[in-house]
Amino acid sequence: IALRQAANAIGNLKDTHLSNFFNRIAYRKGRSVAVSATARKLTTILWNMLFKNQQYNPPTVYEYLDQKRKRKVRELQKQIANLDARMRKVQPS
């Protein structure tokens, strides 16, 4: 229950990598699924810290923003490719 509450609180944060993860899933599948997925991600992070002795190294703000920008560029490239394919179908050869 505590991890679900933490995941719900993460959903209310602004620009962090975990809140972005939460928002992407919430947009596609709903808030309750996003809470569960984020709680599972937190559990995985904690497991790796406790049992594998791995440090948690979240991406810095710059790395996070760069990843976000690259993801958006890929998304726009796919949309352009889809629109281009549609235009080729519409135009007579």
C-alpha cells in the first residue's frame, strides 16, 4: 500500500523521469494502471538497491530532457512517415 501511495504521489509531480513514466502510462491505460506500474517500478528499484547492492542513479535533468526530446523527435518522424504514406495512396500515379 505504501508503494502505491508513493506512486500516486509521483503522478502529481512535474518533470521527473518517474512522473513522465507515470503520465505516459496514465494517458494510454488510465491512472490506476499507471499507479500499479509505477509502484512495480519502485519495487524493482528498491529490490536492486537492497539485494543486488546497486546504487540508484536516476538520470540528471539534462539527460532526462534529452531523452524526452529524442522520444518526441522519433514520435514526430513516425507521424510524418504515416502522413507521407497516406499522401502517396491518395495521389494518382
